Amino acid sequence: MTLAFAIETSCDETSVAIVDNVGKILNQITYNQKEHTKFGGVVPEIASRAHLEILQKIIPLCLKRAKLNFSDIDLFCATCGPGLIGGLLVGSTIAKSIAMGLKKPFFPINHLEGHLLSPLFNNELNFPNLSLLLTGGHTQIYLVKNINDYELLGESVDDALGESFDKVAKLIGLEYPGGPKIEKLALKGIDDYYDLPHPLKNSNNLNFS
């Protein structure tokens, strides 16, 4: 069995995980940074500093919960893009440093590919499949033909879905992150109260706006 230790620091969540080569997650910790609430959005410099502080705590905790030591890990990996450059540098530098110290291999991970392949863990998933990728920075549809074989079928021509939620929340005075708060309020709303426009309704593609 091959064990991988993974670090994810592409935005404002700090995450580590230990996974094996058959798609089982042995342990995983994700820390949601609270520092950005008062600014109404993610501040890259603050996020980077928080990643550095948090990783020093959750890396040993993840190993402890999995009842493993660094010597048990066969390879290390980290998100290397796309994302906020400061956060990416923190996570990838720490993973590379540990790998070099232990003379173990390091593998850079593409953020979007990580999303597309994440359903493989703890699940059975067949290829090809369609993936609707909805994050703070991306709104895309992919045809996932196989590992390392993806076709982008459509994407947002302007803001991503998560970004739109946060911007609207800020406009109406809700705290960051605004998405959950808007969703909760929307449950109390009247569906057809506003006649909202349907962008790209007549477009012959799968793009969003």
C-alpha cells in the first residue's frame, strides 16, 4: 500500500489529508480561516500567514489521528495552482521541504484536477463522466474522459458562482462568506417575486454568466 500526504492551501481553507493508492482517506483535516470576515472577502496576505500558522498544528495532528509517522508516508503532494500565489507557496514549500528531508518524492497537484478527481476517494466512479465544477473561483462543466484526459465543455464568461454570491452578500450588508447566509434567506423568499434575466439563453454553447 502506498500512502500520500497532501496539503491544500489555494485560497482561505487550510487542508491536509493522508490517502492511500486505492482511494481511501485515512485522515483529513480542514480549517476554515475566520480572519477574513471583517474584510468582506479573502485577503491574500492574511490567508498566507494563517496557512503557515495552521499547517504547523494540523500536520502533526493528522498523522496522530491516522496513527502514522512521517516515515510511513511514501510521497508528498500539494496544490500548486491555480489559486492565490502566497497560499500556494506556503503549502507547496512545506510539502517539498518535508519530502526533501525524508528523501521522498513530491508531486505538484493542479487545483482543478483535484476537484475533478476528488469523487474517486471513498467512492466508485466510472469514466467517462460529467463534472459540474462550482467553487469560489470557477464555474465550469468538464467531460472527464479519464485521469489526465479532460475536456472543458463550458464555463462562466464573467464571475464564478461562489464569487457572485460573495459580491451580492457584500452589497446587501451580509458578512463574508455570504453564500450560506443568502441560501438561508432565500428559503423564506417568493420564487417568482422578481422576473430575473436569463443570460446566454439563446447561445449555442454551455457557458454561464
